[in-house]
Amino acid sequence: MISLEFQIFRIFKSSMKYFPSLLVTLLLLVGCTNGVHVVELTDWRFQYQGQWLGATVPGCIHTDLMAHNIIPDPFYGTNEDSVQWVDDYDSAWIYRTFVTYEEWEGYDSIDLVFDGLTFAYITLFSDKKIDLGFADNMFRQWRYTLPTAGLGDTLMVEVHLFCTGLNDFSGLEKLGYHLPDERAFTRTAPYMQGWDWGPKLNTRGLWQPVRLECFNHKRHEKKVSTPSSWNVELHQDKDSIGQSFTFYKDGKPFFVKGANWIPCHSFPILTPELKERYRYLLTSVKEANFNMLRVWGGGIYEPDFFYDLCDSLGIMVWQDFNFSCALYPSDPAFLDNVREEALQQVRRIAQHPCVVVWCGNNEVKNGWEDWGWQQQYKWTPGQIAELQHGIDTLFGTNGILAQVVQQCDPLHRAYITSSPLYGWGHPECVTHGDSHYWGVWWGEEPFEMYKEKTGRFMSEFGFQSYPEYGTVCRYCPEQQRNIDSPVMRAHQKHGRGREIIDKAMMQYYGLDSRNLPLEDYCYVSQLLQAWGTGYGILQHLLAQPHCMGTLYWQLNDCWPVASWSSIDFYGNWKALHYRAKALFAPDADLAMWQEYYKTYPKDLDLEMPLYDLETINKRHSLKVKLHAYTMLRDVFLETVPHVDGHFDINFFDVGKDGVIQATFIPRNPHADLSHIGVKFKCLNDFTPRENSNLDN
């Protein structure tokens, strides 16, 4: 049955021959590349309560609903809870667009191409209905060859986007036993389904471009060139204590400095705003002396825009495949789906010289061996053997992902099966391969443990902090600005996060969180994060050549939240990012830092702060000159009113009679800074406590 809207469109389309200029602007952006006539499908509508509303493609249902004021901003307050119905919506979200005959006239072959969409069923309507079928992997391109005969003069493309809820996946029943995280059946971004730093905003949508590709001749495979090589190799050599994990460039070993990268937005649509976010984060990485980022396996495969920036900035990329913290099905259909995903992604990403290592997954081996799954789910010996076989088939050294890397990476860069090689409860975690050390934080161990538990390559470790108060004010209403309010709890996703921070705050700063206003609590939590994670970085640097890399968890956020990040969602550098910049500097004085860490912050004998602060403003320039009359510890400068960005120096110490100059770098380089003031805070404002020293 042809819809009324479709019939009306046909009538409207037939009038276009009298108004040809309107046809040009009707629906589509048209291009021609390599002899292919490309028609970008950008004019879409979606159905809500019987109405067809304008949609943005690429995009997703949450952003479209926000654009029509149907749902509030899920990042604000406790709105995350109030928008859960969007993914739990009983019916499919339906998107549709129209294409006219003129767009494919004269071509003998037509492909409909979706570069990325969530779980969907795709149907065409013309003179007849054509079912193209299901797309069940958001990490794949889906290409459908259309019959040129019988399409009629108008084509309607309709996409039904389904909830990725577990009831939609028959694989659960066929398996006959439970997996630890049944989300593993869905090839959607794991982080969208909630993490201990991210919201549950499991969106649906056509999240990457959609187009028609029209051909007049036989298709030719796109030629894949060999990218230039950075001559970086990973060596994992057996030695007297275990197995090394060392990167070499031009045959010489070097120390890796960096962090873990998560998706920089809960809705990772490559808009101009998101491109700006990528640029700012990656230039901040370069400014802080990083040489590597690990693209974590619970997010997305990043767009070429990200890798292009890493190429140009000289930032190496450790690339995880998108599998994290779960066991995955091993039935033929699932493995075929994943194989195609890997083929497409490796062919694309391997064209970037910045990639230096491929990793099969994040913490699957760790979970299988250490998280109690085998006892909890009471699998039979046969089921355990089947699960182990599935792990090996997908991730093993001769498994599907390893074979794809060998086949599709022209530079044959290293593939490792899983990160870490051993979990932090094993003695081998400090002698064999890469290590995720979470005894500090998850195990509530003191920061001093980083010295004892330094492995061969530290690919995850870290400690949480809250974002600065200016960021908190953007998601928390004034009446809820206390650390225990519902909103503040909603933006702390770790079940024990607040309590772990409070315990360490008392231990190292001698401060009771219950006595701190929220603004001061945010500030001290950042000092604590920088102090503890910085201590870990220092131990890793000092442990060379036993340890040859440090990648702290984590660089960035996907929404405004308390987390392990060193840069908050709005681009404001936390104290940790300044600490990392100092420790990663080529001329870092490690002896000075060893002396620095001999004394707990609570033991410092700090005088009342006395200083002069001068602000020098121009339209696009803001400089601060600080003259200290007493020794000042952990000076924090913040713009007033708040402007997103960072100072070139912040969270710094200055001696008595010292003079420091700082320049503000706004996230928006065109920001008007002519009337911006600066607020000052330092640790001297807090009460000194009793003495205690670190074991050096």
C-alpha cells in the first residue's frame, strides 16, 4: 500500500519539470567521484505520534527529539532518567526520504549505501515494495544493490530503527546459557549502554552518511595505497623476568607517554561542533607532550577526521577493536558479521600511519580469568570449553581479528590479543606485557602502591576527580549544588566513587569532604587526582627500561561528569592534565619530582596566601601576572565569567617573591576576552594537618 505522503510527493515531483531550479535544491547534494555519480541523502523526516518531523542525517533520534523540544537535554540535571523511554520505545522509530528518477536516470547500476546505522530494517517503496532486510551492526557499512528496472519515477527509502533491547536477539535463547553481559549480542557502542563514567543513552539513528552511488560500468575495487610508515614497531621479547612490551622507532626503543581515549560525545555525530572538539582535544594532547593515545575498545571506531589529526600532529594510536569487558557469541552468523566489520575498519584505519598497534579487545581475557564468571554462571566443562574456543576464534593469535590485520594492514603492524595480558591480581602483571593496574582506585590501595606495581607497560591506571565548579554549574541547578544532591549523584557513575575520593582526600590532604563547599571539593578532588596519578606516572618514568610506557585512564569525557578524565567535557583542563604536561616534558626534572613527592600535601607548612594578581585584557587575549609574597601551593586560575579553555600554566606552585605570568587559551579562538576577569584559589586557604611521609 502506497502512503498518502508518497502519492503527494509524486504529484509535487511531477511539477518540478516546470520549475527546474527547485529540483536542484529539493533534497540532495550530488557529487561525482572516480566515475561514480554520488547522491547524498540528507533530507529525512522521522515519525513521532503520527507526525512527520524534520530529521538531521547523519544524526540520531535523541538529537532529533531535542531539536523539536520533545525531550530535554539529557546531560542536564537528572534528565538522563527522563529520556530512557526513547530507547525503550515499543515501536520502531521510522525515518524516510525520497529520491526522484532524475537522480539515477541513465545509470545501469545503483547502490544504496549506509556508512553507519544502528539496528534497523530497510525497505524501499516505488511501484512495488522492496525489502532490503536487517542491518545489525553499527560499526559496518551496509551496501545494497538496487534493481534499475521497476523502480518507477520516485523512490521512498524507509528505515525502521529498533530498540537494541535483549528481547530482540534470538541468539540468547539459542545459546542455552547466560553470558556475563548480554549486551555482547548487539554490535552497538558498549559505552552508550552505560559505563562507570558515562550515561545510559542507547540511541538509534543513521549516525553516518547515507547516499546513492550510481554506475554506468562495471564496479572497480577502490585501490588501496600503502601509507607512509612511521617505522614504529612493538617488541614483546622474553627475558629473565617475563616478557617486555616496548615500542621502537627506527630501531631504537622509546618511552610512551599518553592516555586512553574514549568517545568525545555520547552522540558521536561528526558535526562541525564535534570536529572542533576533536581538534581542541588533540591539540591539547600535543601541548601536554603526549606521543600516544589508546583508542579504547568500548566506544566507536573513530572517524577518519580523528586519525587525520593524529597523523598531522604526530600522535601515535593504539587501536582496540570494539570489544570490551564481556564474552561474545561464537556462532557463525555473529562471527561472519564481526569479520566483515573488521575487514571494513582495518582497511579504512590502516591507511593512517599514526596507528602503531592493533588490540583484539579490552579486558576480555582479564574478565575471563579473574572476574568470577565461571563460578557465578555455573557453566559446565563443555560450555567452558566452548567459550574458550570462542575467545580464541575471535581474538587469538590465529583468530579472525589477527587474520584480518595480516590480510588488510599493508604495513603489517603488530596485533595483540587482549589488553591487559594479566589482570592486576596476578604477580605477572608487573613482569609480563601490558598492565591495567586498578589496585589503586578499585582496590582502594594507597598511591604508594604504584611504585611496587609498575609493570612493563602501564596501559591503564588512574583516579577520579570532579570537574571544575564552572562545569558543574552547567549541569547542576543552583539548589542542588552540594555533593550529595540527586543531580551530583546522577553525574557520578561509579557506585563507590564519592567514598573512594573522600577516603583518599582525608589520607593525603587531611580534609573532611563534609566540611567543604562544593566549589572547594571540586578543586581539592582535582589536586588529589593530579597528585596520585602523577605519582604513578613518575614511578613509571623512573622504572625505565623495566617499564616503557604509561597511558593513564582517561583523557576525555563523553558528557559532563565526575570521572578519571584529565580534560572535562567542555574542554577545561583539570589539574591532572597540567601535571601530565610537566611530567611528560622532554626536560622534566625527575629528581625534583621525587623530592616533591616525599611529603603529603596535608603536611605542608603553608602560610596565609599574600599576592598581587594583575589581569591584562585585549579583545582576543587574556594574560595574568601573579606576584607572590608568600609561598603559594597549587594555584588555580579560573576565568570569570567562565570561558571554556585552559591557561598555559595552572595548578602551579610559586615561591615567596616569585612572579608568574600565565596566558589563557580559549577553546574558541575567536572568543571575546576583553571583559573577562580571573578568580584565584590555592591550597594555602586550607588548614594544615599532621605530618606523614611517602615511602621513597
